[in-house]
Amino acid sequence: MGRKKISVVLFQLGGPDSLDAVQPFLYNLFCDPDIIDLPGAFLFRKALARIISSRRAPKVQNLYRRIGSKSPILKQTQLQAESLKSALNTLDIESDVHIAMRYWHPMTEEVVRKLQECSVDELVLLPLYPHYSRATTGSSINEWNRVTQRLHYNSMEPKLVEHFYDHPLYIEAMVEQVNIALGRFSKVDQAGVHLVFSAHGIPVSFVKDGDPYPDHIKRSYELIVEKGSWGLPHHLCFQSKVGPQKWLEPSLTRTIEELAAQKISHIVVIPISFVTDHIETLSEINIEAREEAKELGIEGFEMMPALIRNKKFIDCLADLVVRQLKT
């Protein structure tokens, strides 16, 4: 008998691959029942999504223009998929690694249709969200269930990686990336650096309903600081608030303002909830937050480079797959 054929599906948010794709991407995002979840929302969700996406699209298009007119997420996720396939191959595991984006192509339905044409012995679902939230991993799994049911794809029970926020290799990979950013400062300046961990925010209402995301973020933050042993001041904040409802705090903007008021001269911003670059890192942090910091008198500003193909991170993903195959 030959080796088992394993398929791994990497779940990610997705991002527009052109300026013309910005509005339909936003429409898909705001159509998500795990994002817009108000009483009776099914009656008006699509209409509301059309209004929000059309109003936000011009501003968001301008932001994308500043980072190359498209999202880098698909290209970087493809690199991760190729690296994971190679890592599994070295472990004598034959695999196909697919990418299922939540709000833009390749979307979940495209991946399920591919899998229907394949002979697969075991299937592992691996969300590239280290920290579980209903808005990310939960949404991707709900979409997977809807699509597989609609397309009658139930040939096997998939194995799901729910989170990896405390995986030792993920923590080590993050420490390595923080060290890269710190290394951009002189030895003298490094002593005065404040580490600013910035996670994507979620509405407080999600947390009240039991979403474990902030607890997962806090634990990653604690483990990274402990493993890094930098002996530097550190802060945890949140970014990317949308809409009028209350979100997790403090915000990245407020944190920068407070550090500037304390005459802090150098900061490293660490995007803790992202494993690739997004508009949230390249624009919101590396352009907008950088400009704000400079205006407020912060002399040195660095952003931790994304994990992408960090070897320890890829080894972490491979280990997550192997563990699922043993269950």
C-alpha cells in the first residue's frame, strides 16, 4: 500500500486582488452572519452590506493604493502553503495544501469543489488564526459547513485545529521576528524601546457572549514577553475598530498617544494576531500609526515583520497537522 494522501485546508481572511475587488470584498465581509449579527439581521443583512461596502470602498481603495493597490495576503499564504507541503514531505507525509479565503478568491466553495475531484484519505482544516474567535475561525468553519452541506461533500469527517496561540514554536517564531525589528535600532536606542503588541480588535459584545479571543491574545502576549526576556516595557492594545459599538481597548492610537505623552522615544509595534501582512499591518500600522507617532514626537518606530515563512512558524503548522493525524 502507498502512503496515505492527506489534504490540508488553510483558512484565511482573504483580501482584494485589485482596486476593483475592494467593494465586492467588503460586501462579502459585511454579509457574514458572524460579523453582522443583529436581531432579525437576515432580513436586511445584504442590503446593509451593500450600503456599508459602497460607502467605505472609496476610502479603503485609497488605503490599498498606498500598499500596492492590492492585498498581499494571497501571495504570502501561497508561500506558507508551499512551505507547509515541503515540511510535511520531509516528515514522509504526502499532502496537498489548499487555501480557502473567507471573503475573496479562492473561496471555500472553490476548494471544496477541488476536493470533490481528489482522492483524499484524511482531511485537516487549519485556520491561520492563532487565536480563536467566532469572527475568524468560527466564521470560516461555519462557511465550510454551509458549503460542504450544499455541495454534499461529506466523504470524511475533517480534523480541525481550533487555535495555536500557545504553541511553543509559534511563540519562538514571534520572538525571532520581534528580535529582527529590535535589531533595526542601535544598541543605545534598544535600551529605551517600548514593545507595543497590537491585536485585531473584536466587539465587546462577542466577549460577553463567551468569545475566548482576548484571553488567547493575552496568553500569547505573556508567553512571547516571557520567552523573549527583553526586559523592556511592554503594552497590549487593539486596532481596526469598525462601527459605533464598543470594541476591545485600549486602542493602538490611544496607546501611541499615551507613550508620546510620556516622552517615550522608540517603539516596536508587534502585530500579534496576524501571520501575514494585511492592510491592517502595512497601512494601519506601518503608515498611519507610524505617521501619528512621528507627529507626536516618537523618534524611532519599527514594525515587526510578518511571520510568513519563518521556519519555526512553518514547523509549528506542520506539527499541528501531525498532531491531528494522530488523533
